[in-house]
Amino acid sequence: MLIKKLGLIAGFMLSVFFSTAQTVLSGKVQDINGLPMPGVSVKLKSLGLGIATDERGEFRFKVNVFGSYLLQASAIGYLSDSLKVLIKGDHIQVSFRLLENHHDLEGIQILNTRNLTEINRNYTLSPIAMVLTAGAAADVTAALQTYPGAAPTGNETGFFVRGGTAAETTVLFDGMLVKNAFGSRLPDLANRSRFSAFLFDKTAFSTNGYSALNGQALSSVLTMDTRGVAQKSSTEFSLIDLGLGAAHTHRFKNSSLMIGGNYYNFSPYHKIVPQNTQWEKDPEQQQLSLHYKYKTSETGMFKFFTDYSDTQLSFKINNPNYEIKDLLYNRNKNSYVNANYQEVLIANWKLFAGLAYNKTQESGKVNAAAYYQDDEVWHQKMSLSKRFRGSSQVLFGAELFENTMAEGYAGMSRKYSDVLAAGFAESELYFTDQLNLKTGLRLESSSYLDKINLAPRTALYFQADPIHKIVASYGHYYQKPDDSFLAQTSTLDYEKSIQYALEYEMKLPFSILKLSAYFKDYQQLVKIKTPVFSGFQAYGPPLQIENFNNRGKGYAKGFDVFWKDQQSVHLMEYYVSYSYLDTKRDYIDFQNAARPSFAPKHTFNLVAMRSTANVHWQFSGTYTFSSGRSYFNPLNPVFMADRTHYNHNLSLGINYLPLWMKRFSAFNLNINNVLGLKNTYGYRYAFDGSRREPILPPAKRSILLSFLMNIDGDDFNH
């Protein structure tokens, strides 16, 4: 019945009449000497629609949109050039002249906000790519999980990279910490990231070799950099099957202000789409945000962002130890404030200064036992950077994290506070046009742990020509133990990982191949002793923890493959990613070294997106495969030796962009696990092994149907 309804919806969308009035974009691309440049990518940046120049350096393609867009010409070995065009149904002719870039190492993308590379931005997504990725439902991290190194997480909250836990990924918003970037960590529910994809210019995550600028991350850094000042004033609305939202952006002379809000209520949706989760109170959320951007000078920018959300839900959990189900109620109130400023000072020194405030108040009940957790973090950062001798650079700075955490359960409580101070310095030296060395050093000191760590990091880049590149990296990374452990003891040390990686990249016009091999050596992981094994999961009995120590260890090694093609199939781009992961760790209350449940051995993704010639219709599909996950079976004498069946997921998306005067709008239908394949993420056993309950996704399939409109605007800001 549900498939029939979906078919009717899709059929209706496919039958919608749309205009075919087209605008022709044509022109020529030349080098500095006036010679034609074939094979140059020319495209509308926000839509991704474009073409390559022919042997005469000329291009010509048709579009069926109205409004202002950025037309960009780019080629390997040359500086990109862009021109803002106003498309209104006529013929537009433009020309580009590209300058040669002698230091075009594509893996080292210099950020506008800070002079030195923060991370190797191997895998970067634009907002429109996140929206079009089938199965991601416009969620930032869900879209990034289709790239190599990231593990699909159907039942756990967070971002898992190359065998690391969710806590081993640090999330940065315009360079500043987001302590709780997701919703509550609840049993068997994978919560979305908190922020809309439309806030950001680009979002990327590192798999290794990230800068000394960033610490407290054993596995990855996820960076989300917001856009600049909005182009014009506009009002936008969103209506989805989970709720609604609205925002207004006002453009001033040198600044813009966005105020918006959302309300979500899952109750109507859950009445239509069958759920595996037994909801007592369907999730309900109110969210408000404000984003102010002020261009202080030609080279300066000040940004202020604040966001508040309040989420409530309640559901029943199958507890294999009892016949009666447990009832969990949870409320999560989150506040986030971020202010940052950047400017070019005298002698081309660049300044970055930022302040961020994170506050999460979590409360609820498990049956009659009440619990709470209050988490508060202040983050302050300042850095200076300077370029010299062409593209060589140097950066140094410092940051401060002031953290307070308190939690309680059934009348018991505990808390702790810490000040973590860090200093960092880094340089990028170009020995030749082909050889570049990045070295960095990071020093951290925790007042609570009363310990210091020193982390050296280095990466060597070799690019013999614009097509081929090799990168070798090595680094030490430290992270404080989990807050709940620190609230019980101050005798622990930092957890540590040492990483080695070798990467190869071949970049051609409209296609790219990346190969990567790595090894991570985990040291000083926290070990504990508990009465019964818990795996420190989101759900389990309150435990009496003893014998805190840093004698845990582990490893993660493997390789990643990534291939992206934007030209071979007309009007379509696709990419394929594969990750092989061999990992074991002996940490928390593991009996011995074993593969953790969140780290599948094999992961494969195929993502394809296709637009019609008039750009009105966009279709996408995502297929994800992951090998069976390990789980604890008390009846098996071999610890964590059991595996679930392989997991498969096929998701489809349809996006329709109607032509309604000056209004920019979009209809989107996104179906996750369209075939309704049964995926099991593990099993939860009774203590004596007499019963077990499967860990399933909240629903067999999920559906997101949305309508977005921006009045007098060409894009979305909220």
C-alpha cells in the first residue's frame, strides 16, 4: 500500500507541467597569451550545470532558470575565474582569461578565513549536493557518509571515520568548536546534525593529516564554513512532511541579517509511515536562529551566529532482561553562539579571532528514574598567518576551552570542570613548484588532568604535473577521555593515536581518482571494569565503574578508493567509494581486543545525480553496502565474534525546480531504503543469554517530501 502511494506521488510529480523557455550561455576561454583553452570546466556554480570548452576554447549550453548566478571557469594548473550573470531568458555571451597557477596543489586548498590549510579537504560537498544526495535528506553528515573513510550509521548518532568512535570527530563551525553537533545520543536512533546544509558554503571532513590548528580529535575534523554576506533581501518558507519553517534575510549596504525558525512534529508522519520504534511521544522540536554577517573592509569579515533548539520525545525499548518494556523520555535544549572576525593586517599578516559558546541541557526519565546532563563549553581562538616567498606560509596561534559538565541519575550526581589551553604553530614550505612540506606542532595543557601533551604533525606533497599528486602524512593526536569518566576521576591521561597515511590522486577534467592507505596506532585508551559488559552504549543499566586506567590500545588500518565522473554520461555525474577497514581495540570494558560494532569491514557507495537539459528536474540515487557488524553474545566464548548479515540500502530522490516568476522554489521527494530491505545492526542480549532483541532502524523506510520557496531570492539561507 505504501509503495502504491509513493508511486502515485512520484507519478504526479513527473506529470507536472513546466516551462521550456531557455537561456543560451556561450563564450570563449583563453590563457594570458590569448590562446584558446580546450577542456576548461564552465558551469553555474550553485547548480553544478555546465560544459567543457571545445578544441577552440569555446562553450555553449542552455539553461532554464531565472536570476543571478555565478558562472565559473576552472582548469587544473590555472586560477579559477568567475563572473556573475543575470539570466532572464535571452542570450548571454561572456569570455574568460585564466592565469596560470604555479602552486596549484589541489589537495592543499587555502581557506579564505585562515591562511594555512586546516585539513586535507579530500571530500567536500556543497549545499545543493547535500540536498540532492538520495537518502541523506539534506543532512550534512548523512551526505558525507557516502564518501570513503566514513561508516554508515543506521542506529548511532555521530560521525564515524576510519574505525574511530563518534567522539573522535571534532566538528568546527567557521573554525570554532561545536561540542554537541547532533541531537541526543539515544538508543538505536541516529540523530541528524543540528545545522541546515544551506548555512554553509562548503562542508568537508578529514580522514588523516589534519592541521596542528585543530586538536582533541583522534580520527577526524569535520569543518563547516558559512557563506559570505547575502546577495539580496529575501523571505523563504519550507514545508516538509515533518514540519515547517520560515526565515527572512535583509541585505544592508555591507552586511546581511537572517532570522529564521522551524517547528517539527513527527506525529502526522508516523501515522502514515510504519515505525519499528514504539513511540509514546513523537519527536517535537522548536528551533530559532540568527545569522549576521558584516564585511568590515575589502579583506575583513565579521560573522555572528546563534541557534537555539528544544526537542522532546518518548519511546519504549525492548529490554531482554524483562518482559515489560522500558519507557524512555528525553528532552534536549541546546544553545550555540559563534562570533568570528578575520582581517588582513599590515605586511599581509592575516588575523583570525573567534569566540564560541556551547550549552546543552539534557533531562528525562528511564521508567521512574530521572536523569540529567548539563554541558557547557566556552571556546576562544586567535591565530596569525602570513604568506611569503610566493605560496609558502606560516601560522601560529592559541586557543582556550573552558568546560563544565554535571550529570545525575536517580538522585545521584557528579560533575567536573576543566580549562584546556593550547598553542599551535605550522608552516607550509614550497621547495619547488612540485614539492611542498607542511609541518606543525601543537601543545596542550589540561588543568583538570594536570598533564601536557605535545603533538608533531607533518605532510609531504609531491605533484609532478597538474594531473598526478602524492601525499604522505604522519602525526600525533590527543584527546581527553569521555566527560562521564572525567566526572568520576581525574587520574586519567589523554587518549592518543599516531597516524600514517599515503595518498595518490589523479585529477582530470571532470573526473578524479583517489587512492589512500593508512595505519592508526591507538594508545592510552581508557579501560574500565564493570559488573556486566555494556560496551558503553547509549542504552544499558547504570554501572558501577571501577579501576579507571589508560592501558587500552588498538589499531585501525585499511585503504580507500574514490572515483568521480562528471562527463562520461550526458547530464549526469556519479561517484563510487569503497573502504576496507581492519580494526581492533581493547578499551572501556572490552574483555579483549575486538572489532567494535560501529566499524564494518567493507563499505561501498554508489551515488548518481542526473539533471534534465532544462534543469527543472533532478534525479538521484544512492546504493550503500556494508558488511556485517559485530555484536556481543554472552553465549559465545569468543568475545564480539558474532556478525549480523550484510546491510543494503537503495535510496532515490526527485527534485523539481518550477519556474515561477522571480521566486526560487523546489519540490523534493527523498525515499530512504526504497525496497524496504531488512537491515539489522546487532542484538541486545539478556545478561544470561536467554533472550535477545534485534537492533533495527526506527522504520523500514523513511520518506522526506518537502517544498522550499524563496521570494525574491536565488538561493536558501536557512
